[in-house]
Amino acid sequence: MPETVRRVDAAERRARLARRHHLAPGERAATVTDAARGLVCLHATDPATVYLSARARVDGMTVGDLDRALYEERSLVRHLAMRRTQFVFPRETLPAAQAGASGRVADRERRSLVRDVEKAGLFGDGARWLDEAGAAVLGALADGAGPVSYRELKAAIPVLAGAIVHGEGKSWGGKMSIGPRVLTVLSAEGLVVRAGNDGSWWTSRNRWATTESWLGSRIASVPEGDGTARLVAEWLRAFGPGTEADLKWWLGSTLTAVRQALSVLDVARVDLDGGVGYLLADDLAPVGAVEPWAALLPGLDPTTMGWRERDWYLGSYQQPLFDSVGNAGPTAWWDGRIVGGWWQDEAGRVVVHLLEDVGVEAERALAAEADALTEWLGGVRVMLRFPSPLSKQFA
């Protein structure tokens, strides 16, 4: 294990965040694809998040810019990966994501679906049914007709029909269709991709295509360890310094996998105010401070969600800004720290709620950000899939 080479304090970590994540003025990304590269990938489980995250990092960004990258240029691809979360990856990162994260998710999703359909009595041999259903989906998508909606697939493939009762007797219980879960498995396996959206940018009505037809080839196969190491290296470049706990959480993996990746990478240990963190060995030069900056980031933004140990930028605001299972709501940032949250009123106007006294300069900067975001949204009210307690209280 490398020796600890120097201390990286919270101020430098915030400066690195501002520069690497394209949040400080003068550090903006040129394109939405560059913005995604700067963060390894963009969160996309909540469909609005990826647009609002890109908008926060690319001056003048429009919805059409991201749509072109996703559906015309195809330099960005929606893909299920770490922690069973949907992300938008730069196309060149897909092999590492598939090997280092998605394959693990696919195995878990496949076992879960087989178990659930057998338990519900839908199929005696769940594994055989899933193989047949997957083959039928791939066959239907291979006819060259272009991206297909789930509704169209379900109408053409009877084996996708059926539902599982969950949470029986509970207020949140109900029936869950099994067909979408087949697509979840196939997407995590890298065989199909989300290749269009029939809804508005803030909704999710995916159209599906085979990966090969959409991208021109299958996702290149690499060993799991190599994929994990590349993801760790990219995370360290974007988010470093960070701890083993940060990496384990972000990857949704194990400490063993994290330590194996660190052992094959050229990394250096640094002192994080008494804790042990890691940087790539060629990234040890101190990073200077940036001018104070303001940002309004959406729920599940990759910066807010990038670390497991968040005290250096979140402080004591976990409870009002994260839900009970760890999903972040919309956040207000000043000079590298989260200082509050935001939501929209009934007219669609963005409203900032501060959790501390940040001073007149910060208040004015955040108010200007709220006005700019209100104008960009143009009256669209984004409904949060994972509202924070603060959002629930005031929205």
C-alpha cells in the first residue's frame, strides 16, 4: 500500500469539485458529452435529472442538445449500472460499466425475477421462461423496424404478459407487471438499450432497440476486474480524493473489489483530515481555489450523490435534503458546499430555501440562479420521483 504523501483539506476538495464537475464559472463543459465525461456519467433514474444536471454544467445548453447526443449522435447512452441505477454514459465508457457494474446488477435482477415468477406460480421453470422471453424480445427488436415501445413489444409477445402481487395488504402494495422486468434484465446484460423517449424530457416512456443495431456493435467484452479498475480510475479523476468507503458505495460493490482495483492502479494515499483517501499518482498537484460560485442542482445529481462520506460538503443537512433511503433532493450550493434546497411553486417559479445564513453575495447569486433556471424551465414543473423532506415540506 502506498505511503500517505500529503494532506488534502476540505477547501481543496471543494476546489477540485468546482473544476472537475464543471460547476464554477470558467470551468463549464463545452458539450453535454463532455459534462458526462467530467463526472464519469450522469444520473438518469429520474428522467429530469440528466437534463438539469447537464444544464448546470454547459452554458446555453438546451433540451435538444442532450436529445441529439442521446438519440442522433449516440455519443451518450442510457444504461443500468452501479447500484441498479440508470445512468447516461459516454459511449466509450460502456465496456467498463458493463464489466465493472452492470453485469453484477444483471445477475441479481435475473435471479430475482426467476424467483418471483416461480413463487407467484406464473411459471414452473422461471429460468426457462426468462430465457424464452428474452429471446422473443431480441427477435422482435432484430427486424430492423427501429426502436419499439414496451406496449408494442407486449402486444407482439404474449409471454411478457402476467403480473406479480407485491406488498399484499399494504398501502403501497399492488400488481407489478413482469414484462418490464425482462427488459431490465436485458438492458443490464447490455443486450438492449433505451433508444428513444415517447414522452417529454421530464418523463420516461422508453423505446427499445438491440445494442448492436443502435450502436453498430455489441458492447466490447472486458474482464470484470479490468472494468472495475477503469471505473475506479475514472472516479478518482473526477471525484478524488476519496475513501474506500466512497468507492464501495459509488460502485455498489465490495471492499474486496475496490481494494483489488486500487492495487492495480497507480494511486497515492492522502490525508483527508485524519482519514485515508486516494488520488491517482499523476493527480497530486495542489488545486487552487476558485471564485465563489452558486449552483442549483437537481435531485440525484451526480455531484451530490458522488461520495458516501459527505460531511465536507453537506455538513449536517443530510436529514432535510435526503430521503430515508439516501436519495438526494434538489440542492442549493454556494462555494463548494450545500447550503439549502429548492423547489418550484405552483406557477413553476424556482424557489430557494436556505438552511443557513450565507451572506448577501451568496443570496444574490442563488437568486440569480433561481431566475435563470425558472426561465430555462419555461413553465414546466418537474415532479420529483424522490422528494426530500424539505421538498415535501415547502413544495
